[in-house]
Amino acid sequence: MQFARLLHLVDSSIPTGSFAYSYGLESSITFGLIQSQGGMRNFLYSHLQQIGSLELPFMQACFQLGLGPELQPVAQEYEALMLVPALHKASVVQGRNWLKLLISFYPDADLPEIQAWFAEQQVPLHFTLVFALGLQQVGFALEQVQTMFLHMLLRDQLSAAIRLGFLGPLEGHQLQHDFYAVFEHILAAQAGKTYTQATRSAFVLDAAQVLHDDIYSKLFQN
């Protein structure tokens, strides 16, 4: 039953706002960085690798430390890494929405203390940190949370590619099925790593996200 609740929380119909963002995919397609399904595979692999090397160590730190003084440098370091303005905005918007959603589903879990802690530290409610802290507080295990995080971001990228008309629905779901095999390797490579070992590994994707503002007509935010 608990796992079924986690599946519901990461359902694409849940209004956290992720459906509104392409995270550089739209600009990558518009400016010719992705021109084929092979290019899409390379993009997705780079995207997942960067999620693994950058986001998962911060989630590990959140589970290790919980709310308290030791978490302060973690939150500050994550804030400092959000260098692309559109990414920063998306992270904060989704973080707020995610926490609001969890509070409504789990009113007895003392989740408002997460919001209070971030306000006290004067650090924005970034989605990755709030995702991990919130799900830990309601009883989910780290591996479950990290796996669902990868699943959610992979699904959102492929959903965006389908809505852009770059992939058909069957092609998109086939790619999603294929990429689940990559999750195990990403999780194994990042096991035990904490935020001081977090790295960016896909700088071209960051550049594509910056170029998003130059698109003449947009279907998505960045």
C-alpha cells in the first residue's frame, strides 16, 4: 500500500508543475542539438547521468542529516549550484508545490516544519531537497525515493518530446522502457555519495537551457 501511494505521488497528473517545463529539451530540438531518435537517446542518457551525479548525492545528504544545523551547508551549496535562472525558478516553484501537496496528503506528518526550516535559513525551497526531506518524513526509503525521482524526470522529458511532436507515443514509451535498465547503474554509481561529491556532467545541456529564452515561439518554459 505504501508503494502504491508513492506511485500516486509521482503520477504525471499531480499538479507540481513539472509538466510545464522542458529543461532544455525544447531548445535542444529547436537549435538542432537533437535531430534523431539516436540523438534523443544520447540526450536522455546525459540528462539522467547529470541527475545521478548532481541530484542524488544531495538527496543522500538530506536522508542522512534531516532537518537541523548540519543541513544548512547542504541547502546553501544546492542554492549556489542553481546557476541557470530558469532552472532556479522551476526548482523553487516545484518545491513549493510539492510541499503543499504533501502537507495536504499527510496532515499529521509535521511537514510544515520543513517550510519553516528553509524560511529560517533564508534558502529557497528547492524541489530536490524538499522531495527527499518530505518523502523521508512520511516513511519512504532512500532507494525508493531516488528511483522514483529518476522515473519522474525521465517520464517528463519523454512526455515533452511527444507533445513537441518529436516522438510518437509508442516511440516515447519504448524509450522509457529501455531507459529503466540505466537506473540500476546510476543508483549503484552514486550509492553512498553525499553532496560534497556532487558534480555537473552535462554542460551542453546547461547551455541549451540558457538558450531557451531565444526561442521565438515556445510550448514550454525551460
